[in-house]
Amino acid sequence: MTNTEPAAETELVYDDTPAPPGRRVRLEPTPPGFWRLLLGSVLALLAPFFGILIGSTLGSPDADSRMEPLYWGFFIGGLIGVVGLVVASFGGATLIRHSRSKNREEDS
């Protein structure tokens, strides 16, 4: 029988030569307004849920009360959610404004 594989060294070679250059990575910062849009959206989605959660954990000491903590929690969570929507809309407007100004700079 013959061995068809070429003889290979099993010894590892350690040298200090640098790795061959690859493609360049160009890092760009996130555009202005991106984080406001993202965090405002998350706040707008989660605030009512946390309001319901907090209101339901507080419970009502009196069964005949007009406004139970569940309703107050949802109401306050909804208000905080509206603030999140406002923040997200301002962030989206900034993001759109930045992308339009960037396109104008590239055209000229």
C-alpha cells in the first residue's frame, strides 16, 4: 500500500510576522437621534405594562374604592408611555433631518 497524502510537518511554527492585511473596517458612529428613537419606543411600549404590574401588586385595601391602584398604575404608565412617544418622535425627526442633510452633502 502506498500513502497518497504528502508528508506534513506536525510541528507548529510560531513566528512574529503580522497577519496579512484584510479589508478595511470603517466604523461610523450612530446617527444623531437613533438612541432617542430607540429608548423612547421601548419606554412607550413598556411603561403601561409596568404600570399595570405595579398597580396589581399594590392591590386595593378597600373593595369599595372608586379608583383602585390598578387603574392608577395603568394611567400613570400610560402618561409615561406618552412621554416615551414624544421622545421617540423627536429622535425620529432628528434622525430624518440628519439623513436628509447627509444626502445633500453627498450630492454636492
